[in-house]
Amino acid sequence: MNDASPAPDPGIAERFSVGQQARMERTVTEDAVAAFVALTGDDNPMHVDEQFARESGIGGRVVHGMLTAGYVSTVIGTMLPGPGAIWLTQQFNFRHPVRIGDEILVEAEVKRISVATSVLVLEIKVTNQASRVVLDGQAQVQVLSKVRGVSDPALTPRTAVVTGSSRGIGAAVARRLAKDGLEVVVNWRSDETGAEEVVRAITDDGGSASSFRADVTRPDEVAALIAHAHETYGRVDALVNNAGGGMSPQPLPETTVADLDGHLDSHLRSAFECTQAVLPGMRERGGGRIVNITSEAAFGSPPPNLTGYAVAKAAVVALTKSAAVEAGPWGITVNAVAPGMTETAMIDDVPQRAKMTVAAQAPLRRLGSPEDTAEVVSFLLGHGGAYVTGQTLHVNGGQYLP
């Protein structure tokens, strides 16, 4: 099994608090010193030869300073933070010697928490049976989440919400994910008949799907959509943000702010609202997949008269990258898929000659199909997409080459 690299624990703020403490008592024994010598090879007579130590004027053998620090390591690794802790740095002062037979008390207290890096700053103090401080200082410790491999079932979604999936690319994505074994919520806003046909096609093929009407530019309706998914399937492991309005060609001089806002609402705001709605559940489970459908219009030289559409789709790419950075520590991947010109109802008004020209200019000599995009979404939600995040995958037959 190929394992992913360890990642910082995103739940550090919930697990730990400033002022939290741990304490451990130990008696330093002859056997402990002998074991330390055997492990490290440090047989300095100051530690192992009583006569040498007395003649050196230190009043007899002293315990290795790093053996004392080793007890601090025990507290860090087993108590605070505990399993999953990586000791990064320390600044210790060895105040007084520790002797064989001393009874020491090791104390650690959380002084600072860095949520961004999952690092705790611990105040450390070690005292002996006379309450004398023998060691003090600070240690920085990173808390790692459990290492999970690509074959971990928790990393493979079993439920998905696909917005705008009553037709076109969204419908193809919903059907493809159902074939992958996912339970799918087919979202629609105005085409109830199309949504029911998608659900029927999925169930007739042995899959599981339900439909739900929601305008995903409205937070209250997005909340209802996600609530339906939870009530029906218990969770949302994957979200495909496909919903969006038409291209609405318009020359730039005639484009108004209201036109631009309309595109931003249907493409960017819908993806933003849905992403925010599913993140809490994904964070709680420690994983999830989000795929945003953008467009090749956001790359290279955009087609004329599509300013609002191109700007909104470019903003979706920016949202994808930002969300990938912030959601990554919770095991959540966020990617985008950018289809080129695809045979859907969206291009019904494009002259046939223009379509043929685009197809002829593409290296693969054809336009895309909704199924082409659906296959790439399937990849991103499957095992192959486990270590892919913040990326835009271009599905265009070579129409645009980055």
C-alpha cells in the first residue's frame, strides 16, 4: 500500500488548550543509567565511576542530562500531546545534578498553540524530591494526524452531491459516480423532469440516487440540500459544483455590473455556498473530495463577448486553489475540471459552422462529450485522486494546451 505523508492534525485547537498540564513521577535507577550507557555508548566516568566523580569534586556520580530529558520525551510521547507527537526543538537549562535514587517530577504545560502548523509550545519543569528544579525550559512539539494510505476506505467517497445535475455535464457526472458505487443526490433548480430521468436511469442500473430541488446561490436552500443528503445517506463525502447559468454572450461595452453579478452568482457563489456547507462534516470525518466545474474560457485567450462568464469561471479556479490550501490539512482535496467546448444544450445557439471549426482545430478533431468530463471527475473522486489537490484538469481534446 502506498501511504500518504503524515499531516499536521487540524483538530489541535479542539484537543488541546493553553494551560493544559501533564505530570509524571520517576525514580532514577542504576538500571536506567546502565541502559542509557548501553544505548548511547556514553560511558563518561562522571556518570559511571563513583570514585572518579568524587575525585572530580562533584560529590559523586551524576545522571546523564539527556537521560533526564528522556523522561521529558516520555511525557511528550505518551501524555502531552501523546501519540502522534513529533518533538521539534527544545531549550533546556540543566539547573542541578540528578543523582541515582532521586525521585523526579516531570511537568509539562501548554503555553501556546499554533493551529496553522499544529505545533504546541510546552513549558517544561523537572524537580527532585527536595522540590529543587533540576531542569527547565521549553519544547516545541508538532501533533500529526494518523497516517492514512490511498487504500484506506475512509478516503474513498461513498456519497456525493452533484449540483445542476438534471442535464448535460452534471447529469453525466451523476450517472458515472453512481456506476462507481456512490450514492448520489441529483440537484436541480428548474428541470424536475430531467432530474427524475437521471435518478431513474441510475436506479434502473442498480445504483442509488435521489433528487432535490435547490437554488444553490441561496444559503438557506443549500443548507436544505445538504440536510437532505445527510438525512437520506447519512453524510456527504463528495461535492461536485457543476451548477451555473448560460454563457449569455454580450459585447464588453454593453455588459453591465448586473450582468457580471449574475454570472458570479450562478458560477462562483453557488460553488462557494456549497463548499462552505459541506466542509464542517468533511472536517469532522477527516476527509472529503470537492470538484468544481470551470471552463476553458477562463484560460488562454477567452472567446469574445463572454466577459462575465469568463470572469466567473476564472474566479472558480481561484476558489479551488484557496479552498485546497485551507482544507488540505483535514484530508480534503479540492480540484477543478475545465471542459472545452462540449456537446450540451449550452452550445445549442452556437452556429454549426463555428462548432465544426473548433472541432477541426482540436488535436483530437472533435468536441467533448459530457461523459468525457464525467470520467475525469470520477478519477478525482477515486483512489487515483487521493493525492491530487488544487489542480485544474483540462478536458478539451487539445483545444487549449497550458
